[in-house]
Amino acid sequence: MSLKLEIRSKLYLGLLISFLVPATIAGAQTTSDFKTAAKQGILLDSRSGTVYFEKNADQLMPPASMSKVMTMLLVFEGLKDGSLRMDDEFTISEDAWRRGGAPSGSSTMYAKINSRVKLRDLISGVIIQSANDAAIAIAEGIAGSEEAFAERMTKRAHELGMTKSTFKNATGLPQEGHQVTARELAHLTRYLIEVFPQYYEIYSRPNFTWNKIKQGNRNPLLRKYPGADGVKTGHTREAGYGLIGSAKRDSRRLILVLNGMSSKKQRSQESIKLMDWGFRRFQKVSLYRSGDKITRVRVWGGEKSSVQLVAKNDITVRLSKKEKAQAKMSVVFKGPLSAPISNGQQVGNVIIKLDGKTIASAPLITNDSIPEVDNMWSKALDTVMFQVFGG
């Protein structure tokens, strides 16, 4: 549904134009009318943190390989603060090889014993292949031992507000006392996505090859669900089948955590059902189509005094009724614009905000060419008019 948005405030110094989004569409439901076979589960909005569904979300549970999201968070923070580099090399110790490598029968990247592997490859092994040998090697390389690294995981989790979670290892392999909640895993994932988007994209990669062995990403949503780009599967006999999943559509991202399912098939089916249920809470709103006129802005020193700005691409969002009543849209550009101006030149952006936070942004371009005026007196008059009247 295309909306004609009304300008509510005037242009201020050629810098900002604000709009209000009228509340005219059906909104999101927050009632938990969804039923799932999972023992624990939660669905939340990544942008706001709003929870739309939960089932035993605060119940402690073994997370299996979903633990590796916390393992990777410590790695990403190390890369950010400079204590780690992608080209750092870590040794695959005998313990990492025996408990997490080819002899273990568990998820592995098949790294050779005593080999040196760059951090960038170990990260891909952990995220894409759920490799236990890679996770153990990272833990040993950073903290000296997996036990010491797990203590760091727990400490950082508590700092992030995950006060119920305790990590005993870097892999998620069964160990007494290694437990988290679905709610805390979901908020951890939200934090990782929001703070480390440059590394989060690794979660969407379909496969990774190491030691000449190609393995596909284990996340079923990546192959089956439009907009899915992460995050992590988990499975042990104790935990059952679990998944942290995330998908994004029209600037709306949902994150789910489900655990305790009986099979891979059930995990896939339940995750898709819950994600579908979540996205139905919101209606797709087409604000502008590519080429739609947005507003005119002042041009200094040109043969014309203003230029029309149009949408470069379609501008679409998903909003609930309540959100639509509160959303604001602004045109922001570097002003005043100075001639010459080229047709199709990107000069600004349309910004959609909710509760002061940007939820979507789209480029604006000019739909006309404006040459620079040759007459110096015209330029001087234009300068005076701008200084006096602000454009």
C-alpha cells in the first residue's frame, strides 16, 4: 500500500524536512496465540527488543552449539579492541583435535593435529561448520585453556545482563552446569547483530571448505526462508534440537530461539512457523516508489533556485499500528546545495525513525541538472538572500 505522506514542518536552513507517518493500517498483535512443540522458545524484534512470543523463556536449558554465539562475541570484541587480528594463528592442540576434531565424531572442521590455523578460518569453522576443534583452539589460544575462556564467557555474559547463564566450555558439548535461557540467548544474539554487523554477515555464508572438505551451513532457515541470514543450530542428546534464527524483511528483523525439539525436521518446521507468525504481526508499507517526488530544496548559485529530490529506490518498511502512529520521516542532506547540480546526483537521504532510532534509510537523488550561473552579481544577490532568509 503506497502512502502519500504529508509534510508537517518547513525546511530549516536547507538541512532537514520532517514528516509524520499517519496511522492507518492494522497493527501488530502481541498475544501469544502461537503454539510450538519446542520446550523453550522466544521471538523478539531486533530493533526494539519487544518480545512477541515466549515459552519457558527463562527456564535454564543446555544450549549445545548455540553456546558458540557467546564464543564468537568474545572473538569479535577482541578484534574490535585490537587484541586479536584475523591473521593471528592458533594451534590445533591434541586436546582440540581429539575432543573436537576428526576422532571426536562431533561437529568439526577436520583441522590437522598441531597445525596452525588463522583466526579468520577458525571463525568460519565455528560459525558455518559448528566446528568444535576450532572453538577449542580459539579458547586455548586466547585464554590459555578452554576452562579459563569459559570463565571469561560467563563473566562477559553477566556484564551484558545474562545473569542466569553459565558457560563451562566454548563448544556447548554436554557439561554439568553449562546452561542458559532462551531469553538471554536471544538478547545476546541481538547484541551481536547490532554491534558487529561487519562480522555477522559470516553467519549467512552457505558453506566453508577446510582440509579439502566442504561442509554446508547447518542452519535450515538459510536454505528455506526468505530474508534469513543466521544464526546458529545446536544439538545434543541432552538438549534436543535447537536453533537461534534471524531474518530481515523491509528493515524489520526478527530473532527467535527454539530448543528441545525431537528432530532436524521438527526444528526446521517449527522455526519457519514461528518466523511466519512473527512477520504477520506487521504490515508491509510502501512509502515511496523509485522516482517519486519527495520535496524541493534550495540551490545556491544556480540558474534555477531549487531542485526536486526524488527517491532513488523503493522505500518500504514493516510497521505495526502503534509504530506507524509514532514513526517520523525526515529528509536530511548537506546544505545549502551549490550549483552545478547533475541530474541523478545523490544529495541526501530519507530517514525513518521510531523512538529516536533510525529504522530505515534510503538515498535521494536530484531529477534535474542545474548549471552554475555565470553572472557574478546574480551570485552575490543569491548569497545575500540566503544569508537573510535562510534559503
